[in-house]
Amino acid sequence: MNYILPFVVGFVFGIIPFSYILGKIKGIDLKNVGSGNIGATNLGRHAGLPFFIIGFILDGLKGLIPVLLIRNFGYLTALAGAGAILGHIFNPLFRFRGGKGVSTMIGVAIGIVPKSFLISLAVWLVVYLSTFIVALASIGFAAALPILSFAMKEATLTDRIFMMIMAAFIVYAHRSNIRRILKKEEPKLVLWRKK
């Protein structure tokens, strides 16, 4: 139970489709536009910057809140984080097709490895502002986070190993983006451009 409960708590938070709900409020079914992804990036692409920001924050809270809750009860925060990220990526409410997990992983990282997160965020910003390719920036963020957490020896070894495994899931979730990036077919997204 000490291992199952934190994962389940995280998973329940992870499957809440905030960005999809926001899309519906805007009159957009994210499953039927763009990449078909129910995450904040696809929302921002079709609903604009304000919706992207709200969706991004809410999807991030799906990772942060369960980590903080579980920490207060003395359970393994890594398992709560894993549940949240995997629930977001493999959402059973959408036939196990969810978002790419980046915003949720950011929430988890803030709760577990905040120092590594800040530097990884800088990596995201540099890559994004250099390319305007959100997927490439997200992959850079996911790759940098576990490397930095190990280099800085932040959090427990279990948490650092968890970050490495979750980063692999994030990269895996971007496999179609990676193929398009290699073919130079991945669309750019200027988030502040008016719709």
C-alpha cells in the first residue's frame, strides 16, 4: 500500500484533461485539430496564448499537487510524480492517448528538484527562442532535468532515478515529433502570435 497509494493519487490527478476541457470551452475539440493531442501546446496552437498559459499551469498543477500531498504523508514523492505523468501521457479517458507530459513533469520537478528545474527551464527557453519548435525545447528540457539532478545531487537517489525514467517517457511521447524534426517538417509555434 505504501507504494500503490502514492502512484494512484498521482494517476488520478494526471488523467484530469484540463487542456481538453479548456478547448471545449473555446469550442475546439483538441482530438480533431492539429496533432490531435490533448495537451497545452495543441491548445495554444488553436486557442491562443491565454488558453495555452492556463492549460499549461493547470497541467503542471496535476504534477505538483500530488507530490506535495504525498510528501506530507511521508510516502515516496517519486511514485506520485510517476502516476501523474503517466496518467497524463497514457490517459484511459482518451483510449490511453493523452498529452506529451512536459507540463505535468514541470510540476513534479518543481516539487522534487526545484533547482534542477530552474536550469532546465532556461534550457527550454534557449531552445525554444532559437527554433520556435516547442517539441524540440521540451525534449531538451526533459533531457537536461535528470542530468542536472544527478550533477547537483538534488533530492534522493530514488527521485533522481525517477526523473531519468520519466524523462525517457517524455522523449518517447515525442517520437512522432522527433521524426518530423528530422524531416524538417515539425511546425513552429510563436506562442504570443495573435489568433
